[in-house]
Amino acid sequence: MTSKQFRADLYYRLNVIPINLPPLRERVQDIPVLVEYFVRKLSARLDRSIDSIPHEVMEVLKTHDWPGNIRELQNFIERAVVFSPESVLRLPLGDLKQMTKQPSAAASRTLADAEREHILEVLKQTDGMVGGARGAANRLGLARTTLVYKMRKLGIEARRSHRTRPLQRETDTGAPLFANGEADGGAIERFTATANV
């Protein structure tokens, strides 16, 4: 009504007796009655003779959340009636595994755990390389320093990759590391120009 998509006078005409109906997951005691009703109705409509509903089947149906409420239950019972080979209601095997409520690993994980696992997986893919074009930071879309900070925060130790090269030093003259650049004719100048900027 506030967004002007539903007329207020029509709402008040329809809102004579409001009925608040809780979701099916909060009315577990109603599930057996509904299952029996749907089995009778659907077996008659589909010309199937379903005479019994095993206790195990009823328990599995009671443990499901039923996010689609009664319509989901009705559709599931119809599928079970169609695929039941005998006069006993059997749930489709693939659906039986999905129906049981089990606390999933994803539901019990924290955001930090998920982030930690994701970073570890990307580090594994990059062979432990954090920075660079093929590093984990680039794959994760993070700055290298941000990734290093997150790794420290999450308790992930950065290990040196076996591909890192040790620094080569001049052994005979004891010259500084950049002494090799003089043979280039411009490498030192480019380095000093960049450093002075």
C-alpha cells in the first residue's frame, strides 16, 4: 500500500479475518496428517494403490525443513507416489539423502574459517607464491600487503617457495649488488632516477 501498488480500500475488504499460519517446519505434528491426506488424494488421482507409509519414511519427512511449505510437501509426496514400485510409499533414493537435516560443514564454519580455507587453497594453487603476476594476491584480487596482513591475522604462515632464487653477489671484488648494471650502460641511471623520484 505504501508503494501505491495495492489499493487500500481493497486491502481492508480482504482483511476481514486475518489468519496467521506458521510455516510447516514449526508444525511438525501436522506432517503425518498431511502426508496421509496427500497420499490418499494423489494415489486416487494417479490410479495407484498406496496402502502403507513406513515409520522410517514418516520420520525422514518430519526432519526436513520444508522451505516450500505444504506445496513442497505435496509435490514431494506426488513424486514418491509415482515412483513407489509397490503399495508401500517409498521415497526416491536421491531425494532421501537430501531430505535428512544434517548440520552442514558450511553452516557451522565461521567467515574467518572460510576465508582461511580459501586463501590456503589459492596459496596451494600458486605453490606458495604470495606476490607477483602469478601469485595468490593477484588471483584473489588483493594487494600483496593486504594478503600478507590477512594471512598473519588468520594464522597462515608464508613459506618460501622452492622456486625463489638466492641473490647473486660478486665474490671477487665485493662490489654492491647493483654493480653488474654498469656493463649495461644505463641500468644504474634508470635505477637512480626511479629512486630519486
